[in-house]
Amino acid sequence: MNLNSLDRRRFLRGTGVALALPLFECVASSRLQASEDASPVRRLACIYFPDGVGMPLPQDPAYKDWAWFPHGNGTEFTFSKCGEPLEPLRNDLTILSGFSHPSSRKVHGHCNADQFLTAAATATSGPYQNTISLDQAYAAFVGNQTRFSSIVMSTDGGTGTPRGAQTISFDHNGRAIPAENRPKRVFDMLFVSSDQDAARRLALSKSALDDLMEDAASLRKKLNSSDQRSLDEYLESVREAERRVEKARHWINTPLPVVKADHLKLDITPDEPRAYVQTMFELIYLAFKTDSTRAATYQIGRENGFGISDHLAKAVGFSLAHALTHETKNPNGWERLGIYCLFLNEEFARFATRLQQTPEPAGQGSMLDNSLLLYGSASSAFHLSRNYPLVLAGGKNMGFRHGQYINAAGANPQAGAWDGGTEPWQLEVTKEDRPLSNVFATMLKQLQVPTEKFADSDGLVKELLTEGA
């Protein structure tokens, strides 16, 4: 094995099985030194959750603990209970309030995933035309440098329907890109099975690593001590991912009985939906670590309570996630919705922390410092397509400044429980949001895409950047 021949397309090989290698410090260094134009790896992951968040009014007793947005502004802010998982990442993230897409501010909140990453005027009814999504704009720029131009995932899978998307990724023609929701399919795609017998063994849960150890041992002798540790940690991560995939497969393959939704009985434990979400995040982590792709999306759920994703609420002991947004006027309603948001925040924070704790091969800082993570929803209060709840994390080595809450919505955004009358999305706009596409244009520029514009953007968000970036 010639170490000089190693690159991102190098695999460990066993009997009919191939496993992509992680980036190694020694290899990446030689690649950077060999090219004056080479730059450190830059990655983008976009994660979407549906149906909005808890937004009790300030006078409501639930406001202190269960409001999704922090209290305060700038660098002086505190998280509520549902935001507490983000506190350890405080210096690596920015909370955004008061941003949305102008063409969608009067769209019903059940129709929002379609336009979250595109800013297209998809509307609630009438002619439908979408445009390219943020992740695919980046994938078009960087995708030829990796094995996969992008990875597109969702809990429900496929494309869904116009205004009922089950994917947040759209190509340059505005066509929905089908999302993968089977963890094993993503796992097999990343950790290549190269013949039918290998696929059969993987399907029977025989570890792919069992057939790769001889090749791994030979490679290990040629690596420095730092890369040896990286290889050992990576192989253990793959083995753990296999275990997670097998557990998550039970969750995703459990059929939904055809009965009234409130009485669905899935043959799963409350922990399995959480394990499923963790597995999807772990697959993005491994795809990034192996440099298999530098662009990924994961739609945690689709709007309006359709699909298996609505049952992720079982992870915290509730039945249906979408119903929680309708029940905030009930006793403990804000707390119940807040607990579900807490679950989502915990899993996003776990993923970001994983990247934060992984050193960047042949680069400065961590993988998080070279990865830009967008996490949020295109609804805030009940069905309200304004003031999107958003977190932008990572990217310090791209010039992003964090440890702040950019509260463009001000002190009194539209909020409160729905009382059964006029819905918040039908009310007049009380304060104009800033264009979210300005954030997207800022992200693309710092990802080194040669543009300062995306969709309907009219500028950059300078507050996100360090001086001189």
C-alpha cells in the first residue's frame, strides 16, 4: 500500500466489501502542499423541523421556561429550558429571530418545507414553481470534489407532494430531489458493498469491519500516531453506526396500521424514535468525516401531521408531534410542545457537539469550525410563516462570529396560543422580517461560492461575520 496514493477515494477492502477511509492528517497535508489553490474542506448541513415552536406571550407563566427563542439580545441572552441543550455550544452558534422569506409570509404553515431552502413563491394554492435550494447551490459548486455531490435525507422519505414536501432539496430546475429515509440504504451507500454476497452479509448484520481488519492493520502501520488514533476512532464509529442502523431499521420499517391516528399502536419503544434521529445525524457525521460529501440535508418531519415523522413525539412520551402545536391553549400545552422542542434541540446539539469534538484533519480547529450547520423551521407560532426559529452553528474558520442572538423580531413578535379563531398567519404583519435569503447569501459567500446573492436576497448579514471576513 503506497501512502502517497491515498486520497478521498481510497477504501479499505475485504471480501467483497469496501469501506471509505476518513480524511487523514498526513494525506490531507500532502494534498494541500501539492496545490497552491487548495483550501480547507468546507461543509454545509441543513436540518429542518416542521410546524413551528413554542411562543407563549411574555405575560404567560410558561414564557420563561418554554419560549423557544432566548430571552435577551446580542451577547446578553439566556436560553429557556427547551434551549438548554444549546448552552454548551453557545460560542459556536448564533440564534436568529425576525428572518423569513418575503414571498411566503402569508403562506399557511402546512406548506413551508418546500420553500425553506429555496425562498420560492410556492404559495398555498394555485400554480406551483420551485427553485434551487441552498444545499444544491453549494453542491453544484463543490460536489465534483467528493464521491457524492450531496446527501438528501428525511424521516418520511421520497419527495412528498407540492406544498407537502418530504424533502427540502430541490435541483436547479426546482424539481424535488427524493430523500432517503432508510438508514441502512444510506449506510450501504457510504460503506460500499461491492457484490451481492457482501450485500447479503450486511443485511444479516454481519459487521462489514470483520472482513476489513487485515487491510486496516496494514494501513495502520503506515500512518503516524495521530492518524492511527483517527483510524481506530473511525472504525469504532462505523461499528457503532451499524448497531444504530439495525435498531433504527426496526423503527422505519414498522408499518402504520390503518386506524384512527389517535389510536395508532406502533410496535416500538419510546426510545426508538430518538435512536432513529440520532442515527440519521450520525450518518451525516460519517459522510462528512470520510469526505464522501460536503453537502447534506435532513428533514426531520413534514408539516400537517402526515407520515411516520409525526410519531417521533413518542421519543418523549407523547403520541403525535403536530397535535402538540394545536393544544398549547390546554393546561400544560406550552410545556408539552416545549418538551418536544427540547428533544429536537438535544439531538441537533448532540450532532453539533460530535463535530465540535472531532479535530479537523490537517486543518485548524474542529470539524465544526469547518462545517456550517443551519437548523430550524419555516413556522414560528401556530401556522405562522414569519420569524422563523433558526440556529446557525459552526463555520468559525469561514469567518463566522457566534455567541450571539440576532433578535431582528424585537421584543413583541406575533405569538400566543391559537384560540380557535383567526390563525396568526392570517393576521396583518406587525413587523417586517429581514429576508432569510440574506443569511443564505452570506453562507454561500463564506463557503467560497462566487456569489453575493441568493434568490431574493438584497444584501449580506454583516452581524454574522468577524471583522474583515
